[in-house]
Amino acid sequence: MIKVSIIIRTLGRPTLRELLESIKAQPLREGDEVMVFGETEDGAGKAIVSEFPEQFQYICYPTPKGSWGQPAINYGISIARGDYINVQDDDDKMAAGILDKIRELAEKNPGKILMFDMLWPNGYITPGPSKDPVATGGASIVVPNIKGRIGFWPSHISGDYDFMKDTIAMHPEGKNGVVFRSEIITLYAGKHCCAGKP
């Protein structure tokens, strides 16, 4: 069975609990892992993660101010054991049943990058009909865990777009190596929407 590694960076916001509940309810399968990276050993993030089963790990990984926690994502990718990797923020929620959909699609499309839709609080969906792989947040992309074929997540607010662009460029089939799906993977619960979103 396809195993999925989910990487989360957290500031210890209360919405982290909602995200972890949405992952726990998928349900998780044997071999799946959830790595939550926080800035401190004794913060709210660690306390929240401790409420969940042992597949949920809290890892203290302080990052430089202004880096948006991106170094923790790169470290998480380097140690991930799953066959596929997905990155979430602590103000996201995963749509019900999406992990089994990921497994189903990965088995049918081995080695392909999977791109799902993301639902914003105002009802906006990205990438939507545009099918532009760099027109949405990083939570929408699920990448095969193949070393040497995963991009670097730069330390700036739009690092996820660069990550997706580089990962696609590293794929032997380029954009043809992306499988687009209209299913919602992530429901963004935060207040921040990127510029240009209605």
C-alpha cells in the first residue's frame, strides 16, 4: 500500500488541532506519518500533537526569523519515509477521504506528481480550470518521494510556488508528469489570501 508523509510547520495556532483531526479522520494507514515542525520544545504545538496517536510526531526545528519555517519543510522532506509527500500549514484542513484518493491515483500513475484543487475561505478554488501547477498553494501538490527529483523550498512567502516549479522541472516528463484532479485536497482556514485572489 502507498505510504504518505505529511509535513506540517506550525506556530502553535489553535487551528493545528483542526488540521490534525482532519488527518486522523482520513483515516491514516500503516506506514503513513505526520511530522509537525515547531519552533520550541515546550510550545502549544507540542502540546496539541501529544493528544494524537504516535503516527503524529512533533519535531522541534527552530528556523531563522523571516524564513516562514521553510527550512523545516526541507528537512522534513529529507527524512520522509513515505512513498509520497504532502506539505500542509497549520491553518489548513485536509478534505475527507483524500489520502485514500491519493493512494488510488498513485497506484494508477506511478511516479507522477499529483495536483489537486484547494478551496479558499471565499469560495475561490485554485488552480481550478486553469490547471496551472504554479497557480495555487503548496498544499495542493503531492510529490513522489524520489531523491533528486524534489525541489527546494526557498525561505520566502511564495516559496511553495518555486518548489512546485522546480519539482516539475526535475520530473523526466516535465509538465506531462503532472496528473491534475478536480477533487479538493485542502480547505484553507486562515485569513490570509494571496494577492489577486477575489
